[in-house]
Amino acid sequence: MSTYNFDYIIVGAGAAGLNLALAMDADTFFRDKSILILDKDRKNENDRTWSFWETGHGKWDTLVTKTWSKGVVKANGETVNLDLKKYKYKTLRSADFYAHAKTSLKQPKFTWKLENVEKIVQSVHGAIVSTEDNSYTGKYVFDSRVPANYSLEDPNYLNIVQHFKGWIIETEKPVFDDSKFTMMDYDLKDGESTSFTYILPFTKTKALVEFTYFSPDLVSESTYDHYLKKYISDQLKVENYKVIDTEKGIIPMTNFPFEDFNQKYIIKIGTAGGWVNPSSGYSFKNCERKSQNILLFLKSKE
């Protein structure tokens, strides 16, 4: 097994890891640093959609797929219209974010490795990351892996997950009002569960339609599919459409103390660092803010 040395190691090239890497790239303090990004996936597919609230011009405006200033909530056959006033609701495709990061984060400062991390341990003056084939040392390691101690079955903490499956569909005829997004439509639910449909209309014929649960229990793949088909048929009144992309996810919404798993040289980030808003599941803007806090910390140690 070969050993390689870096100043910093980022484990996981998702929203948290890449926000941190891009923040480092933009800061001249890190101009001469060596930074390793490790992930087991190639990050060349659109595996999720990130949405966030923002006022005015934002850091990611050139990448966002769509922006809305109006939204709706539906329940019991009624519609509540939302005027976001100074806020904008923005959505960003992960594939576009990954592509931007790959283009921006180049050698010699950044090294990308397609490897699965098996173990991370602290050393006297840093941390050691082990994969199946190699060993890497760094002054600090930023780890996005959720601690093994976290479990939905743990009775000591509140454990709700936001879990969902979404289809990006394209219809033959105009169906969607692309001037407003549907935050929650409760007119179709799975029994007594807290479940709803979320819609991001990109055009009048193309939208992300997502069936979402806030619950302690997960459901089968076929259950998501059933409610997606039913919503499109019964609520949207659409029979002819094609699914052009799929995404799904599980977001912990819990008071589990993720921050307790930080160590001197190993810092948890993203979901693993408690960066997810526990009441809503939003995290993308938190990744941006928390990354700046990490940069301030690293500068204070030099």
C-alpha cells in the first residue's frame, strides 16, 4: 500500500465537500496548499436537486436551473399562494454543480481520487485516511460519512427522516405554471402519514414531481412510484408523459449530536456534521456558510 501526503483531505464530493473545496479554491490563503478529494462515485450524473432560499444575487446564479418568486401550498382542496417578496427560491442540478467543481478544482492544488474510504484515524499531527489500495495523510480531514452510531432505531433521540423519490417528467402539452413552484401539495397523501407532493416546474412542459414523506419509517420503491403515477394522473390530469430523470434521497431530521463526532484533526461535514436543518431538511446554503467557518478556523491554526 502506497502512502501520499496532503495538507487537507476532503472525503465525499457532495454538496458539503465541494462547497468546502470551492471555498478553498477562491481563497488566496490556500493558494499553495495540496488538497485531496476522495469519493467512490464519479459524480457525472444528476443524482439530486438542491433548492434554497436567497435574497438578491447569489454565488451560484450562473449554475441555477430555475428561480421562482412565487409558490403555492395546497391542502384540503384549497390553495395558498405565496409571494416570496425579497426572497427567491432557486434550484440547482447536482450534475451542473459537479461539472463546475471538476472544471474549477484542478491540479496541482487539487487531486481527485475515485476510491472508497475504509478507515480514518488520527495521528500525532494530523489524520490518516485508508482506502483499499492507498493510504493518505493530511493535517486535517473533512469527513462527510455519517457516523456508524447514528440509527433511526435509536430511542435516545428524535428520529424523523425526509425521504422522497422524484421524476423529472416531460409532457406533450403545456401543463405547468412555471412562474411558481409547489412547496407542498397535501391533496394526495399516503394514509395518515405526513406526505405530500413537491413540484419544481422548469418549463410549461417539464417539471420535477416528487413524492415526499416526513416519517420515522421508510417505504418501498413501488410505493413512491404508485403515488407519483397517481398524482400525475389524478391531480395533474396527464396521461402522456415521459420520465427523463429520477432522483431519490433520505435526509435525517434529528437531534442526534453529529457534532460530538468531531475530533482534533477529523472534522465532520455535511449531514455527518449536523449541517442539515433538522426541521426542514435544507442544507445547501448551510454548506456554503459552514465552509467559510472552516476556512476561518484553518487560518487561525497557521
